[in-house]
Amino acid sequence: MLQVNKPTSEINRDFAEDGSPSQTLTSYLDIIRRQFPTMIAIVSACVIVALLYLFTAAPQFTSTASMVIDTRKVQLFQQQSVLGDVAVDSATVETQVEILKSENISLAVIRELHLTEDLEFTGGGGGLLGAIMGSVTGLFSSGSAPSEFELTRKALGVFASNRTIKRLGLTYVMEIGFTSRDPQKAARIANAIADAYIVDQLEAKYQATRRASVWLQDRIKELRTQASAAQKSVVDFKIANNIVDSGGRLMNEQQLAEVNSQLVMAHAATAEAKARMDRINDILKQEIPDANVADALKNDTIVKLRGQYVDMASKESIWAMKYGSDHLAAVNLRRQMAEIKKNIIDELRRIQESYKSDYDIAQTREESIKSSLANVVSESQLTNQAQIQLRELESTAQSYQAMYDNFLQRYMESVQQQSFPITEARVISAATPPLVKSAPKSLIILGAALLGGLMLSFGAAMARELSDKVFRTTGQVEEQLGTNCVAILPALGPQASTGVLPGKLGRKKSNPEPDLLRYVVDNPLSRFSEAVRSLKVAIDLNSIVRENRVLAVTSTLPNEGKSTLSTNLAQLIAHGGARVILIDADLRNPSLSRALRPDAQAGLVDVVAHKAQLEDVVSVDPQTGLVILPAGTTSKLLHTNEVLASKPMRDLVAMLRSKYDYVVLDMPPMAPVVDVRVTSPFVDSFVFVVEWGRTKIDVVRHNLRNAPEIQDKLLGVVLNKADTKLLARYESYHGRYYYQKYYARYGYVE
């Protein structure tokens, strides 16, 4: 048998083992092919629901207005806001968006436009869906009229669901949108939201400024009192510590500077007087001061006397040289010179006394100034200690005064801002009535319905595949049971038969019904007959390996079609000219005997019990020559397995083996009874019938695993009652496409 794609129940394991993209894609395509009708039904249902919604939903119109937060706001009086200017950043814009979404703005618009009186906000929605929702809501509501609060809250909920507020990218622009069944109403509400926001901002700033003004008034009074008290403390401290300001400087500081300057001048004067006194003392040591000394003294008397003295000395020298030093004129001149010298010395001593007096005065004055400086320094030290506390008092007073001036200025600004409030937000694009509806969007809804239908259908297909634990393909049989699927028998219906009454061979009926037990004889060119022939070919090919003359047909559960297959197989072989006997070995439920020999009084049980001869209980089909051995009377048998396992039964089969070419046994199902297992010693091969698309995989696998003696002699599995239309989606080469042309040409019955 050819190996086909993996069975649907093993899809997950296949994905794990064959993880290549091509294998995965092929597996998915196989699922889609198998579940295509289901997927089409689900997708069609989703599209139909979407179309119903589009036809019943009321059209919605969305109008938008644009608002910007202007960062370059103009202050009317060019003063700083009393509340401070907050930097407009991304967080600020997002905050304004949330303010626009707040209930305060929504309630203001609802009250302004009287939306509680609008049925769109207080009644059901539009269209059929709105009517349905309104009816459902009415079932659970009380009969009394709703209150104003209830109407407001309901309108608020509808208002919030139809309103959209968003920021455009990273800009300072906010887009305000509103959706309504009336385009004019949508534009009116969108503009009302923008206006309500601006009014709310102005009112908020006015109230904040007003509260700040009231607080500033109280604070200004308090600061005025504190500033006055601080200034009074400074004045009282100066008086108490005898601190007087003069030209911006303390009096003791000014005195210290002046006394220090006087001391420097006095010290210089003392040094100068001492220098003059020392000089005059040096001059007195000379007999006649030279010209430089006379000029330095700047004394007219000394200059005049020295001039006379020099003239007389010159004359005396001339007279002494001319007349001798003893000349009377020379002597008179020397006497006059001595008188002049005495006068000069007297004048110098007078000057010396004057210089000494000046020096003493300068020393006295310097000592007096030093004493005054010491007193001033002592007073300054005391003042400096008080100056530290004075500076603290002055600093406190200045701080209070500065705070008072600042708060007074802020108060004046707040008074002005109460009269001229401003806001940073302004409308840059007013909302206008839209010309095209915004919802429902037909293409988007249809696309979403199609996409959702595809996803839902694929999920349903996967769920069906994963829950499909039955045999549907030959590959499943080979994979799960480890044996070949020798044939797939199509399901037979009334349209597929020429019509023979079941149980009455060769007898026609005016209103024919399908005679499933003679189908291969009545419809030799059908797909069912070809499938039975493939089973016959498998039996013949297997005869090369071992003898296959005694064949047993069984199944897992009742009603899987084993009796139909065993009868048609025996009819086919007999119709081909072989000697064949068909034995009804299902002693628990001899349905084959009831169908073929309902009037038989004896059968297999009687032959095994030696109560009857074989020739007396068998019947022969006159058309095919098939010999039929019914089960006989089995109603009183309790241990049918003992009958089948007995030595007479084995002897009978051995005798039939020698007399007939093929012995076909219709066995009972394996799951309910154990009769099949006891026949393994004298059966050459077992044919296992599995109902296509119904028998569970784990049931078949469990029964074969528990019967190794049957599995060892298992010729193969036959999938019975297959739906050829569905089978084509699981294994395309078993579909009608590959058979219908040939059957139509040669007159085959499909």
C-alpha cells in the first residue's frame, strides 16, 4: 500500500517531528481541505451577521474640533502670574486631555445643551440593535419614571462613549471629536466641549487668583506688622547702645578715623619740630653759620647780620693787609664783627628756644591725640560687639520689608488678573457638520467579519481535527495499527443498488431496496465491487507466503459491516468460479443467518454437535454457486466460545478446507465477546472491518493489542461505509474525481 499523509489525529506529533516549514504548511493545507465546508459555513455566518449589522445599525457621524495650548501666551499687563507660569511639557498636555475627559466638562455640556431631554442620550440607540437593547433594558428596569439624577448619569455614560479626546502626535494640539446620529448635533457638541473647557479654565484661574488675593491680604497685614516691629527693634537697640549713624557710617567709626588721621599728622609735626631743634643745635656749635644754614633758617635778621659780618670781615682783611692788624680801623672793624657775631648767636638761641617750644607742644599734642585714640578704640570695641546683634536686627527688618513689598506687588497683580483672566488654550479649528458617516464602516466591518470568520473557522477546524479520533485514511490504519489497509468500501445507499430484498436470494420486489448482501453480484462494476476485488487480490497475493483458504471476517464493535463484507467477498469469489462456503460463526447474534436463511432450523451448531449432516443444513445460491452454512439454533447456547474452540469445530473446518477452495467465516465482533480469539488455531487469515469515521482509534488499538494471536494472522484492515465525498478531502486519490470519468465511460456504478 502507498504511504499517505499522516492521519489527522497525529497532526500535533507530526508538527513536532517534521518541523520544516514545508511540512507544516502542507499539514495546514490538508486541514483546510478536510474542513473546508465547515470553514465556509463559519465564514459565511460571520459575513451574514456583519451584513445584518450594516443593514440595521443607524449611521453615525463624527465631527472634530482642534484646540492648541499656546506656549507663547500674551500677558495683558506683562506681569508674571500670581500663581506662577507652569512650563508646558508633554505631561501638561496629557493632563489637559484628561481634564477634557472629566465629568465637569461633560456635565457642563449636558446642562448647556439640555441633552437629558434628547432620546439619543436617555433612550435606546438607533436602528434595530438600539431597539432591541432598549427593550432588554426595559425588562429589567422599574416601571416608574427615571429621576433627573438617573437621566443625567445615563446621558453622561452615552456622552462619554461617543466622545473622543486625543493628542495629535507630540504637538500641543488636542483633537475633540463627538459621534452622533445627527451631523449638526455632533458639530454642536464638539464645539460646546471646547467652549466648556475654556470657560472651565478661566473659572479655575479666576477662583485660584481670588483665593490667592484673599490669602495675600491676610499675609500682607501680618507682614506689615512684623516689618514695623522689626524696624522699631533696630531703632530701640541703637538708642540703647548709643549707636548713631552719620552719612551711612557709625559715629564712633567716623571718630576713630578722624582721630587716627590727627595722630598721624601730630606725629609728623613732632618729628618735624624735633628735626628743626636738632638742626639749630648743630648750627649753634658753629661760630658763624654758613650761607646754606642762613638760607635754611629763612630769618631776615640773621641774613642781614651775616651779610654785615661778611662785609666787615672783608674790609678788616683789606685793612689788616694794607695797614696791619693793629691799625685802629682794623681793630674797630674786628670789634664791630664781634658785636655782630654776638647778635647772630643771640638770634640763633632765640630761634632755638622757639623750636624747642614748638617741639614740646608737638609732643604734648601727639600724646593727647594718642590718649583720645585709645578712648575711641575702646568705645569702638564695645560698639562692634553690639553691631553684631544690630546687623541681625537690621537683616530681619529688611527681610520682612522685602517680603511685604513682594506680597504687596503680587496682591496688586492678582487684583488685575481677577479683572482680566486669560487661558493658554484656544480653538484653532471649529467643528463643522460632517458630510460622510463615520460608522459603521462597511469595508472595515466586512473585512473584520471575514478575518474573524477565517480565524474562528480555522480554530474550529483545528478543534475538529484534534477531536477527530476515528479512522478516516489508510495512513491512519498503517500508522496506528501497523498493518495495511487493504480496501476502502464506500457507503451504500438506495441510489446505489439494483434492488434485491435482503434475506431472499434472487427474489425481486416491485419496489426494490438495496440488497447489500448481494451488491457485488447486482453491481459488479461499482466502486464497492472494485474495493472487494482489491481485498480478493490481497488474499491471493498473501497466499504466496502462506495458505489463505480459511478466512475470518471480524470487527471491533457491532454494526460495522463485517457480515456485509464477508457475504459480498464470498459472493465475489464464488461468482468467479471458485468453490466457496460462507459460514455464519457469529453464534451470539447470527444476523447473517436471519438475513440469508431466516427459515433455517439447523446449522453450524447442529453439525458440530453431530445432530445434523452438513449436506442437510447448507443452501446454494443458484446464481453464484455460493454455499451458505447458517448458525442454526443458538438461543440456548451459553458458552459459544467453547463450541467454536471444540475439536469437532476444528475437524469440520479441516474437512471444509479439503472440500472447498475458500472457507469464509462471519465472526462476532471482538469487543463484546471472546469468540474470535478461540478460532485463531484453524483460521489462516483475519480480515478486520473498521467503520470509517466512526470507530474510535483507541478502541481498535486496545482490542488488537489484547489479541496478539489475531494480530499475527491479520491480513489487513478494511475501512467500511466511507463517505466518498468526505474521503476526497482526506485522501484526494480516493475521491470521485479519479473515478467518475472512467465509470461514466464504461457504465460503472459509483
